[in-house]
Amino acid sequence: MPKLKISGSFVALVTPFNENGAVDFGAFRSLLDFQRRHGTAAVLIMGSTGETSMLSPEEKRAIIVECSKMKTADMAIFYGCTGNNTDTTIANVRFARDNGADGAILAAPSYICAPESDIESFFLEVADATDLPLGVYNNPPRVKTDLHWEQLLRIFKHPNYVIHKESTARVGQVAQVLAGRPDVSVMCCDSPNLGLVVPTMSLGGHGTANMTGNIAPAELAVISRPWNSHVEAGDFKEAYLNLLPLLHYTYSAINPVAVKSLMKALGMPVGALRKPLTSLQGEALVKGVRVIEALGLDRKYGFSIDRAALAA
């Protein structure tokens, strides 16, 4: 079977909840269709943007089963499958594989602050237990464990790994991974504070694994397009500089507080954040709406801004 190759915009989707706080699968369908219509190559469901740590095991299984029924050939659906230990992660990956997932993204298990050597073994052991395409998310701000590029290149020799997402602030690490020519798609977080997007794409990166695409999918599709000529580089420059105010806003609070609060204010079917997280209010939220209006994204995407709610 040919190895799965993904390039372009890989959007980490929010998890929509209904008024009762339950997962809203009708809203999931609408959000997936929104992404599909605007050029997103793949989505990650149940990443940190999807409030995965606050979902129950039953909810996670239901999300995999139901959302896999919504997939189409033109947009891959990956799931966050990291458990709190190796055995649980393997069980999660196997469940996703058996229920229609296109792939799974793995990070180091959170809270345990494991040594990097143990996490290297974790990634390889999980990969040995499945044939599902996998991705590594190196995200030390969330899990503390921070893999070195040499460890990543060893992991990527495993044929089941197809994606690398980097969320450190080390441009040199991305350069070393790309210089190693691994047979994976090298992507980076879209946070402007990390400053990885420009160097990753200019050095031959394959796209971004982003959060801001929840709101501006077509713009992130342009920013995430690999550079094969001066045309893509020029389009990137214009789109990236134009979108910087929104990128800064979506990372102005811990993920996914800013992006999900703004999506709700724009009339998107996302529901509330799950407690103990709470939505942005007042001027903090109005600021995001102003950014949307200044960029003309309200008109482009037909967002329905709730002025009364903002005023309150």
C-alpha cells in the first residue's frame, strides 16, 4: 500500500458541544464541510484544540465512530489517540484503525514528564502495534517532554510514521529534521509567537498543522502550500503578512479559548468551552471580531456576528 502523504493545511478542529454540553455531531458535520469546501487537506479531531483532555473515554470512542462516517476521499481525518500510558495509547490507536480513521496523531503522554528516551521507545512501540498511519506531535509546552531532532529522525524510520508536527521555537530543529530527508510530511504549529511557519515553509516544509484554520481555512490553505516555485512563495508572503493579526489573536489565550470563543461569536456551531475553561468576554472578544471585520472574513465566509451578545 502506498504511504499516505499529506501536504497543505492540517487543521486541528475544535470539538462542538450542544446546549446540554454533549458532543454535537450535527455541528461536527457542518465544521467538516466548512473545512472541505475551503481547501483543507486534513483535519485532526481530538487534539488540544479539541479539548481532548476533558472528553470521557466514551465520548472519544463515539467521536471516532461518528466522525469517520463523515469522511470523504478529499480530506483525511486523523484523531488524537494519546492515552495516559503506552497500553492505553495502543488500544486507542487500534480502535481508531478498526473504526475508519485515516490516521492518528500522538504526543508524549501528559503530566508524567517522561525522559525523552522513554518517549522515543513509546512512539516506536505504538507504531509496532498497528498499521495505521501515525504522526508525532512534539509539543513540550503541553507535555514537557521535548524530543531532539536525532530522536525524531530515528522514529521516522518506522514506516508507519507519516507526519511530524513541531511546536518548539527552535528553527534549527526543523532545519535538521528536513535536512535528514525523512519520509514524512514535516509541518509546524501556526503560532506567530513560535515563529516557525516562515522558516519551515522556506526550507521545504510540507504544510502547517494549525488552529487558525478553524476560522480562516482558505487563508491557511495558501499559507500551508509547499513552495514549488516563486509563485507559492509570493502567495505565502502576502497571505501570511495579511493574516498576522488573526494569528496573534487566536494564540492570545491558551488553546482553544480564543479560537473557540471567537468562532461562537461569529455564529459558528461550536457551543461553549468545557469547564473549567470559560469563553472570552467583553473587550477581549470584541477585539477578535474587529480583526475578522478588518480582514473582511465576515463577508467572505458569511459569518453571523451576534452584536447583542457582544454588547452584553
